[in-house]
Amino acid sequence: MQTERGAAATPSNAPSATRSVVGDAVKVAGSDRSRLMDIVQSVQVQLGFVPDEAIRAIADALGIHGVEVEDMVSFYAFLTREPKGRFHIRLSKTPISFMKGARDIARAFETAVGVPMGSMSSDGMFSLDWTNDIGMADQEPAALINGTVVTNLAPVDAETIVAALRQAPATSALPLFPGLDGQGPSLPRTRVASSLIQPGPIIFSRGGRGDGVRAALTLTPDQVIEQVTRSKLRGRGGAGFPTGLKWKLCRQSIGDAHHVVCNGDEGEPGTFKDRVLLTEIPDAVFDGMTIAGYALGARHGLVYLRGEYAYLRSSLQAVLDDRRRLGLQGKNICGREGFDFDIRIQLGAGAYVCGEESSLIESLEGKRGAPRDRPPFPTDRGYHQQPTAVDNVESYVCATRIMENGAEWFVGYGTRESAGTKLVSVSGDCPHPGVYEVPFGITVNELLDMVGSPEAAFVQVSGPSGQCVAPKDYGRRIGFEDLATGGSIMVFGPGRDVLDVAHQFSEFFVEESCGWCTPCRVGTTLLKEGLEKILADRGTLADVTALEALGGTVTRMSRCGLGQTAANPILTTMRNFPQAYEARLRPEPFLPRVSLREAMREAIAVQGREPVGEGEQV
Amino acid sequence: MSGETFTFTVDGVEIEAFPGQTIIQACDAAGVYIPRLCYHPDLEPAGHCRVCTCKIDGRRSSACTMPASRGMVVESNTAELNADRRTVIEMLFVEGNHFCPYCEKSGDCELQALAYRLGLAAPELPYQWPHRELDASHPDIFIDRNRCVLCSRCIRASRTEDGKTVFGFERRGIHMRLNIDAKALDETNIAAADKAVHVCPVGCIVIKRTGYRTPYGSRRFDQAPIGSDIEVKRAHHPAKEGR
């Protein structure tokens, strides 16, 4: 109906084309409002952006309001309501990419395309933008070209890539994976190295596909949870909640349909171990989810795959298809009557906050990724208000290994409170960046020796939300009793500026704050500005004191983990590198944010006279 | 209200609650005021502003979303919490463009009243001077986003009370804004009688030609500080004092 009316009202057939694209996308998603993310992504691939006409059409087709669609679309960095170039080149922006020369790569792309970063070429072929960490810290500088990842870029590559893309045949839809899909141009640098440097005894102990599931099926669901509890497995995303307890709580919750969710958002800058797991041993991840499905009585599993990892989707889907053929997915798994379990992959669209489990659930439901207030916890009311266990990719692999080899074997590794091993993603000033499986309890010193960076000036443990560790604390241990981490280890050598890094991390939180709560929405910007005053050599002792107090308020008052850790880049560098701040401070009791003379320079030059009043400083 | 009542304490005062009540609901009923901004008694809580953050059994959480439970120990009126609340209110002042002296909501504005109650004389945090859109298209209703505090009261009220979904959010972080379900407000089916129009705590959504019916000086918070209407209930039940 809508399509016909649109076509009749307009001489051009563009509106009806939009309506038909939307109609198809909505149909594929089964007219399910909670699949709004898939619908919008599909529309964007077809049209290059999400025009107002498409927003209205989606709303009409789903029977919701346009404002609800806009709410969701405008939230995600990878969804756009403005036309973008046919090839959207997004350079990864992290302290690591900058130290590896990303600014030079940006200049090279600007030259090759002929427009500055943040804009689109006049022929509509290219858009150039920065994007936050894309999970390639081991092979920066890296970029996304639509969905394709290019890594280890050198400035000379920009011209080659741009030239190849200019040759791409014009088709109606956006080439999602230029250089990879066999249709378009062949691009250099599209290989994502695995970077598995040191496999260890647990995660990379080779179990056969489905072995863990079959082992679990010899136990009752309660016995499976009991095993996981005895293994002392704690969540590998970094928060460290006991997995056995989470599963027990979830199993006990009453609901119509329990859900198993795999958190593959891996958004913490500097981490990429989940990418390696999903590349190297996806079956171990799916086995773990299936084991959880059995233990919790869940029939539905969801993998939330961050938008940056879209290139992994088809290979993961192929693995799932294989598993279905082998009886490891679908009905009566491994021949067990009544044990049905299906896994669906949901792609994200560029939002760090979706790594937070309740935001992730909101995003899975096709909404903006705003966290929920707890209680209720997801184990009570999660996905579609049903009992839901959300666990990290690595946690599921651990669950698989525990089923294969037993809880006692697992607790034989690690420390008292941190059983097993941990994957760490090491990047930065380090000769061998990559993934290492290390025993819990390893000191930062031992880790630095292992990766070949004993001279490190400082180490960022756990990404921006973690801690900036100084050499005096290199004796500290990786583990839940000391340095808890999801596994991001960024190494900074002598000569790196700790405050510059803190500033980049502060900017990251400004861009990634979801905006739901005041302290994080406003506080992240105020923290960044406070640090900028100090970096501009206009900071006084009073500014440091005020910044510290502000950081405390943001930490204490914010609603979710993002805001509660957003001040860490500033607070932990203040604590561990006070000299870096002291060196920047001015002796005056107070200086305004901007220099009056600087602000009036142009006016002074034009008028040819000095402002009245005595010596306003600098 | 089903189930047996139980008690918990707020700053040492014993509060009676029904199962299913949040901390703020139970406290309001008992005449104990916890500062809040985005919470509205007729709407589902949303946990935006964090002003009602309390220490609950030692952990911070928003009183508007946390269910009360037996024996809970809540700290609310402490110097530490009030200082953090004051900073959060200050953040809202510098985030938008708030000019109390010529705002028609002055004296009836919950943001302004909270600032007075919490002792915020003038913000010291840097003003952000954002560009915010106005919408004067509707014959009866005026929207000035300069004064919006993103509390979502209008969004929630329009959806659940009016059944219209005229409002929503757009974008994220510091760029988040109040959005409407059309290009301009007069293209929506909003009406001046809607709940969504009457729940705005600040001067963002106002009804045209009514702003100065009550003169400055005779308005709600000119008479008594914000929260007085709640606290007066407790004054009538002095026996409940548990200190």
C-alpha cells in the first residue's frame, strides 16, 4: 500500500525503490521489531545510508513510530542517516595506531582521495573517517573499508587501495567486503594475521569438535553447573563473576525461554583475543554455548559479534552450518532426545558500551545500546525479559575445556582465586604483539620479558577502563586478586607521553558514552576538557584537585561500568605518574581556561592597539 | 498492595514498605525526601539523572529503580552523597543553556530548585554552550531544548500515559537530544492536555500563553524548598522518628 502511494505521488521512482528495499529487509527479518538492527543494516547496504524515507518505511512496516527507529539508528557509529561514499574508509584511532603511524596513513588517504578526514569525495566514491579501535592492535595501522579489514598499512598502500577501488564495477548495492568477496577489486593488506603467539595448556588444548558437548551430556544439567562451579571459572571479560554461579542463578530463574548469549563485542581498545578465538577455534566457542544451553535448559543461543568483525560472520556461519549437519546444532543434539539448541549471529554496529551485558541485550533487541538498571539481573530477566546468561567468548571456551578435561584439571592452573589460564592481547612497543595464553598469577614484569619489552615505560592493563601501571608496580600479578583484566595489555616504551595517552582514552569515553545518565554523558566531556587545560600548559594545582574530584563523582555516580571507569585514564595516571602532571603545572593560583590575549589576538592586530589593563598573563 | 509490609532504614529512620515498592516510593510515602530529578511518581523509573543515588547496604544505586527490601540499610542525606548530587546538578546546568533570570519556568523549575536545596550557588564547571533547537510550530506548545535535561519524562509519559510516542532520544553521549516523531511538533498529534506536556521538570516543554499567570515570587518553589511537600507528611507522623 505504502509503496504504491509513494510511487504515485512522485514522478521519480526513488521513493518506491526505497520502500521496496525496506519491504524486503523487513520480510527477511520476519517483521520482527527486535530484528531492527538487521533490517537497518540491510537497508544501509542497499542504499548506502538510511534516508528519512527508509526510516518512515521501516516504522510503517513494523507498526512502530519513526522516532523509535531514529532513536536506534542515530545511536550506532556504523549506521548513518547521511549519504556516505561508496567506499567508507575508517581508520582505527587508538594510541597504538597513532604510535604505528596512523596519522601518516590518514594524510596518505587524504592525498589519494583528495578530501580531508571526516568528509566525502565530491564524486561520492569515498568517505574518510576515524573510528575507535577495531580490534587489530596487533597489526596497526589498520582500517575498515566498508566491512573489509586492511592491516599493517604503510602510507604507500593508500594510493594502491584507492586506485583499485576506483576500478570497482558499479553495482546497485554497497560492496560490503571489497577485495574479499571475489566480486570486486583485489586489495592489498586484506589479510588479518592470527597473531596467536603462545598457545597454552587450557584454551588451546585441542579438543575435538563436539567433545565437550558429548562429555556434558553424560552428566545432568545440574552436574554440569556443579562442574563449572568447582572449576572456579570466572568471567573472562574482566569483571570475573563466577560462571557456575551465573549459570545456577539463570537455571533457577523461571521463564518461558532461557537464552545463552555470547559476548563477542570485544570493544575494549587493545584487546583482540576473541577475534583470534573466533578465527582459530570457533567450534570450542560454540561447544561452550551448547554446553550452557544444556545446563540452563535454553534452546536459543546468540552470538553478539561486534560490527568491526563483520568479516568473520560468513566463516562463523559456515561453522554453524557444519555443526547442524553433524548434529551439534538444531534438534536432538548428539542424538539426545529433546535437547534442541540453535545459535544465531547478531552483528553489532559500532558501540563500545554494548560490551556491557545489559546494553548488549538491549542492542540484541534492536534498540539503542543503553544499559539497564539492576535489579533485575539478566539471569532473571534478560533477552526479551527471559532468563539469560551472557558470557565472554573466552569463558565459553573454558567451559568446553572443563567438560573435556574436568574441573580438577582446570583448577590445577592459576592461583587460588583465579583458576586456569588467561588470554592476553599484547600490543604497542613490543617486538611480538599478539595473543598469549598465560597462567594467572604472572607478574607484569614476567609478561614484559615474555613479549620482549623489558624496557616498557608504562603499561596500560585492561584498556582505557583499566589502569595505567608504572614500572614500580611491575611486580603486580595478573589475576582477580590483583590486576583483573579482560586481557588488553598495551605496552608503551620510553619516550611515550603518559598524559597524551590518557587524553586519547578520555576522548574515547566521550565518543562512547551512551548518554543515558548525566554523570557519564556530561562528565566524560568535562574530564577531557579538564585534562586539555593541563596539556595546554594552563593548569594549576587547583585544576588537578578539581579534576580529581570530578573524576570521583563520575566514578561514583555513573550508572554502568563505562561511566564508572571513564575517569580511570586520568585517576590512575594521577596516582601512578604524579610527576607527569607536576611537570605541566603553572605556579599561579588560578589561570582561566583560555588566554585573553590569545583570544583577542586577531582583534588586537586589526585594531593595532593593546587591551587596557595590566599584564594578563600569557 | 499485596503482601505483608516490612521495614528498612534510611539514615537511621525506619521506613515501612510494601513488596514491589522502590526505595523512593516507600520514602515518599513515609515523608522522607530523597533528592531526584528524572523520577516522576506517575511514570516508570528510568535512572537517567542519578540524583537519587543512595548508598544501599554500602553500594551505590538509584533509589528510583531499586526495590525496597526488608532490613535494607540506606544512606541518603550524607555530606558525601549530597556533594556528588550537587556536582551532577551542576553538570546539567553547564550542559545546556539555562538562564534562570528570564526563564518562564523560574520558581517552578525542579532543576533550579534542586540547585538551591543542594546549595549550588553558581556553576564552576565550564559551560558547554551547545547549539540546541527550538520548536515553536505547535499552536499551544513550545519546545526549547536549551533547557532540556534529557530526563525522558516526556518520552515515557507520551508512550505510556498518552499512548502517542511523540518523543524519543536521538544520537548518543554528549550529543544526545530530545527528538520528536515528525519534522515539527505541529505535525504530531500532541495536545496541550497530554501528560507529556505537563511532566517536564524544567522549561523545555511549556504551554504557550500561560508562562506568567503565576508571577515570579509566588511560584511553587518560591514558597517552600523542593521536597517540602513530601517532608510535610513526616511532620504529621513524628512518632515514626527512629533515630
